[in-house]
Amino acid sequence: MESEPTRVMVAVNESTLRGYPHASISSKKAFEWTLKKIVRSNTSGFKLLLLHVQVQDEDGFDDMDSIYASPDDFRGMRERNKAKGLHLLEFFVKKCHEIGVACEAWIRKGDPTEVICHEVRRVRPDFLVVGSRGLGPFQKVFVGTVSEFCVKHAECPVITIKRSAEESPQDPADD
């Protein structure tokens, strides 16, 4: 009798570094750790559930205080945001297919803490893997941490993967 594969949700996000439209350091680390330490060579025994939560600025414009725009500008922004999210997920899905591990990937919009916990309740993974930037107590007050929130509130076991010191940018809040 063949059992169902273990379903591992991995929350992934884009890098916050300017001009770096790729997966964040923490996301890559969590994904790679999952493949190396959990999946290993048992690719048929696991299914990765890749969730990307897009966070939109209040006004929808990055790095601008205000702007006068046409409806076409907003439509273009939505299409660019969706394309960025798809590009990000494509990176992870391609890696899964290269090694032969089953996966699903999707995008949701909103506050990552709320969306990740909601998706855990909806999808019911066996466990959740999230990356952590390793912020100090002072930075946590101002930046907050998605990983800490998930550990406390997700309705499944949560594994938090820290990035190493040599992988960290000069400002630990960057990722």
C-alpha cells in the first residue's frame, strides 16, 4: 500500500534588495534546506507547496510619495506585479522539476503573516518551512517577523531556517 506524499509548504518571497528581482536569501535558504535535509533522495515521498504572498504598498507604487496616474498605469502595475510573482515561483518550480519532486505553486496578496496562516488552514500541509532573516530585538520591533508569527499561529508544525552570517547583507533587514 502506497502512502500519500508528505506535503511541505514553503513560503517564498522576493528579495528586498534594489535591482535584485529574484528570490530572497531567506527563501532560497529555506527551499534549499528543505530539499537537502527533508526531501533528500526521496523525491516521490514529498510534495512541495510553494506559496508566495505579494505585499502591495498602500498606494500601489513602490518608492513614491504620490503620483498622478491613469487607469492604464494601475493596470500595468498589476500586470508587472503578477509577472514578478510568476517569475519568482517559476524559479522554485523549475528546481523541483529538475530533481523530480512534485510541487504546486500559487500567489496570494496581502499581509504575509495572515495569508500564510490562512493558507495553512486551507491547504493543511504536514508542516511549514519559512526563512528567517535573523533580526535582532531592536529591528524586530520596527520590521516585525513573519517567521515568529507563523511559529506562534500556524496550525501545523513550523520549521524556521536562519540564513548564515556570510549570506546576510550589510543591513540585516535586507533580504
